[in-house]
Amino acid sequence: MLLKTSQRLEGAVKENVVFLRRWIKHPFRLGAIMPSSSSLVKAISTHVELKDSEFVLELGAGTGRLTRALLDRGIAKAQLYVVEIDPVLCTFLQNSHVGVNVIQGDAANLAELLPPEILGNVAMIVSGIPMMSLPASKCQAIIESCFSVMKTGGSLIQFTYGPTSPLPAKKMGLLKQKVGRIYRNFPPAAIWKYSKI
């Protein structure tokens, strides 16, 4: 028991060090100074439900806190695809989540990054990309990319640290719904769900 606790603590310290180093190098790419809290990732994961033939896509996974929460919720590794733009974080994810489909690349190019057999079978996308720090044109490209690989009726879960929707939903042809507010996170976070009108 003590060994497992010690190993968990050692893993968390290593994860925080990796995250902090990448934040120092690319602060706007990560959007937060520390990984998401267990409260936030658990809250996000409760909104993810899949059928056997469907897939979930995680964008901007960082060090994999949400990845772990999705696996703990029962999402099979084969049904989970993770896209991370930072090559160092991507390597960290591949090493810490063996068996999960981890892809290094830009979320604006999902149709090119993902294998053909899952295109149109993605039921949900969960995103930690800091949309509010990106140019409007980049946000638009990412959202178009997301819905181009999703099945009809699929939805996007996005968390943010701002007080309002991180996406101009109406302008993008999306329905929006605030589905959570998590105060046990630094900084406090809101969870938004988007679907096509």
C-alpha cells in the first residue's frame, strides 16, 4: 500500500514537472500553469458515453489527467484517440498511457491525422485546447475539423477558465450548453457542451 502511494506520488511529481517545463516554453499553448484537477477531469468524463462501435477523441491532452479519467470511466483504450500538438507531451502520453492511440499533430487537421476507419464514427470530442488564447481563425479551423470527423449528432465538450463560452457558438452554427462549473481546480473551470444546429 505504501509502495503504491509512493509510486503514485512520484508519478504526480514527474507529471507536474513535465507540465511546468512545457508551460514555461509555451504558456499560451497550454493555457494553465498546472494540470487539471481530479475534480475537473472526473466532471468532464461523466459527460462521455459511447456505444461499442464509437470513438472518443481527446484534444490537447497535456500530461494525460483527463485521459486517465476517461479510462477510469470505462472507455476502452481502443476507443480513445488522443491528439497533442506538443511533441514532448506527446511522448510523455505515449509512455504513460501505453495502448492508447496517441497522435502528435494539430487539431485543425483531424481528417488527415486520424485513421480512415474512425472518421464519421467519433461520437464525442473532449478538448482542453485553450481556445480563448487562439486567433478566431484558428478556433474556427479546429471546430470545423472536429465536426468533420464526428458522426451526426456528436458533441464537443470544452473546458475553459473564462466566465463565458470560449467559442462564439451562434457564429459557428453551434448550440451551446454550460454543463458544469468546477471550483476545485486552479483556476476554477467551466465545462461547455457544443453540438451542430
